Amino acid sequence: MVRRAASVSAVVALLLAAGIAPSRADDLDDQQQQLQNRAADVQSSLEFLDGKIAKSAADLTLFQGQLPGAQKALSDAQGRVASATAEAAALAARVDAAQQSKARLGRQIEQDQAQSEDTRKLIGQIATQAYKSGGVPDDLSLLFGSTDQESLVSSISLADQALRTQNAAMEKLNQQKAVHVNQSARLAAVEQEISDLKAQADAALAREQVARDEAARKKAAVDTLVADTTRLNKELTASKPAIQAQLAKVNAQQNEVAAQIKARDERLRQEWLAEQQRKAEEAARNSGGGGGGYVPPAPGPISAFGIRGPFDGNPPITSGWGWRATPPGTIDFWGTGGYMHTGIDFGVGCGTPVHAAAAGTVVVGGWLNNGGGYTVQISHGVVQGNALTTVYYHNSSVVVSPGQQVAQGQVVAYSGSTGNSTGCHAHFETWVNGSPVDPMGLL
């Protein structure tokens, strides 16, 4: 049985898959590419079933693969918000502490200035009284707060005491000036610190806002992925009965196509073998031999066909030929562990000329109901005991008719997205002796 379309159990797996493991690649670009490849594989497995279903299943696979990374990015972004918030709060506390220090220094400077002013007044009073009295003041009570002249020992003693008082006041004034200079310098340093801290705090607040905006975007991305995943799960689950019915129909159609190719290739091989035997027996008779003991020739290498690719240039292959294993933890494909992608998909735009891989006879040139849309199928006859058929699906138009002989490289169709397809591409198959083989081994 040809497994070009996915099985019921495969679709169920795609409907209900909840734990598709994301890529472990260290490089994020590689990880994203692996997710894209996984989604492409899923889409290829359903390409002959239904374009919308295939797209939904591929998107579901992609979204589920992206969700863990998006959640991790959101967590990281929220961590950066917390760090930026803590940094801004710490700087704000430092600014507040510096403001309080500035206020204390300001009050201290005001007090020092008042004390310095009092000291200068005292020195001025001493100098004024000395000038007025021509030396030693007569009334020293002004200086010492005493009105009892008799309590003083002598005017000489008072003068000496006044001089010492003046000197002490001068020394105190100098100390006050030094303290004032030091405190002013400290105040200037604190003011500069406040300015620097405010600049740092503003930058921290800006970083916090950037982090919050980033976290909001990450949160929106996660919310979108979750919503899309939930929606696709619901849509595909609701479509399960229709999918099962369509799968049975498409699978039957695909098996019918495979049976037709196999029967025709086998008939052509038998005709070729019969012709080889006839030629051998005729040659034996002509040479006088009896013609008995004929041994059929062994098939030659399939590369002997010398086919070319269906497109000029080297378009990318978006999905290769071969086995696709069932994702871990999901339901099996027909109990076999996967499905077979029996062709290769070329990433070409709609309207790209499709060329015959080799000379042959057109068997199908028109619409097929197996999900392939406008299809060309060419029988290339038998070469060295091997029969070859090539098939070209999803074309936008076909320019050849059944029974028509075509040359290698002749344009037979134009690529498109007909049938059950989600976008412009070309599905190309090669069948040798009734079985699909990797086209890359023939090109």
C-alpha cells in the first residue's frame, strides 16, 4: 500500500499532539529551521488529503514547537524587569539618602555661618572699644559681662585678658572658616553625587521601561501561540470524522494509481523480456543453434535512464523523499512507526515550466481526484529491464494529452497549487518497476 497520504491514526496524532519535543540545537537559527522542517514534514504527510487541514496541522506542530522557547523568553524578560526594577529602586534609595545628607550639610553650614558671624562681631567689638579708649578699654564689662569694676584685679589684667580673648576669637574664626570650606566641599561632592545618581536612576528607569515593553511583547507572543494552538486543536479535533472519511477515500485513490502504475510497468517489462527472448532465439537460429536454454538478462542500473530534473536551474527541495518517523509519544502510522513520502517537493513559484524528465508517452494529462490536482504522468518505457514512470502533481495547468509522445525537457505543465495543496510547489515522483524510488538517485 502506498502511504503518500497520512493515516487516520497519524492525523489523530497531529490533532491531539501535546508534547512534540522542541529542537535541542544550541543555535537559535538552527532550532527555528528544525521546527520549520518538522512542520514541512507534517504538511507533506497530509498534502494529498486537504490543503486547509495540512496547513492547520503544520501550524499546530510549529506553534507547539515554538511555545517552550517563547515561554522561556517571557520568563527571561520578566527576570530583566525584576532586575531593572530593583536597580531603579536601589538608586532611588541612594538619591534619597544623598538628599538627606545634603540637607544636613546645609543646616550645618548655616549654623557655622551664624557662629562665624558671632565671632566676627565679638572681634569687631573688641577692636572698636580699644580704638575708642586709645588702647585698653575703660569699660571691660562689655567684654566680660561684669558691671562691678572692683571685682577686677586691675586694668592691666583686664587688658591682658581681653587680648587673649581677641586672639582666641581669631583662632576660632579661622577654624570656623576651615570647617566651612570643608563642609562646602562636602556639599559640592554630595550635590555632584546626587546629579550622578539621578542620571543613573533615569537610565535605570528607562531600562526598566524597555524591559517592561519587551516582556509585554513576549507575553503577547505566548498568549497568541497558546490561543492559536488551542484553536487549531479544537478545529482539527472537530474535523476528525471528516478527516477519517476523506483519508479512506484518498488512500483508496492513491492505491488505485499505484496499482495502475505497477500493472502497466509490469506489462511493459514482460513485453520487453519477451522481445529480448525473441531476439535471442532468433539470433540462435540464425547462427545454427537450437535456441534452448535462454536466460533472461538481469536488470541494469536504474541510473541508465539518464533523466533530468523537471525544472531548470536548481530550485530548493522543500521536502525530500523517504521515511518520516512518527513523533515520540504520538499514535503510530498504520502501526508501522511512520509514513512514506513517495516524492520530493520543489519550492517553485506558480507558473514555473515543468519539463519531462525523459522521453516517453503521456499516460495522464489532466485532473486527478487523489488530491494531486492537475497531474501529468509519463511512462518512459523499459531501459535495461527496468520500467520507469514519472509523475508531476499540483500543476496550475497541463499542456499535454494522454497518448502524446514527449521529448526529454519538453514543457508538459506549469507548476501551481491545485488539488489539496497549501501553496505553490511541485511534487515529483519516480516509479521503477511499479514501486516509488528516490528521484535523487535517478537525476
